[in-house]
Amino acid sequence: MAHIHIIENEQGDAIDCNYFCSDSCNRTHSKETYQGWYGCVEVEFDDVCINCGNLVKGVYASVDEYYREKEEGWRMKKLKLELLDSGAKAIIIIALVWLFAFVLLMLSLVI
Ligand SMILES: [Zn+2]
């Protein structure tokens, strides 16, 4: 969780932001540009508070972890699709077996 101070240009457009470990660090560092408590915001990656140097914990510890979780998500999605695909194949095979058995039964009744 991070405390964020948005940096704006003369037109009031956000052009950058600083991450802080706490609102008090934001107040101390930002001084007269402090704009009030922005709220506690999740950030994707670990960062360092620019006021005190404490860790600002991100959702992911690193870019590698971010991509590892993303890759794991894709792998699980692919596995689900493969299971659905194999399930569909099994249903088709069972239906064909039943159709073949039905045709054999009909042939045996005719003959
Ligand atoms: Zn701090």
C-alpha cells in the first residue's frame, strides 16, 4: 500500500507522482504542495518511500513475479480449455459408440 502525491503542471494536469510509506512522510516531504490524504493505494511493484526510504509494498515483489503470475494465469486458462476440449472429445466418442451400437441393433433386427 502506498500514499501517493500527485505532481501537477501549471495547467493542473497530473504529470508524475511520488510514493510514500505513510501520510506523514507525504506531509513531511511535500510540505506546501501537500494536497490532503489521497487514500491508501495499491501499487503493482515494490518501491521505496522517497521521504524515509522505507519499503512501499507492492502487490508484486518484482516485475519477474508479475510476469510469473501472469504466465501461470495463462497456463491455467490453457489447461481449462484443454480439459474442456478433451471433455468435448469424450462426449463425441461416447455418442459415436452409442450411434454405432444403435445401428448394429437395428441391423440385427432387420436381418
Ligand atoms: Zn516514508
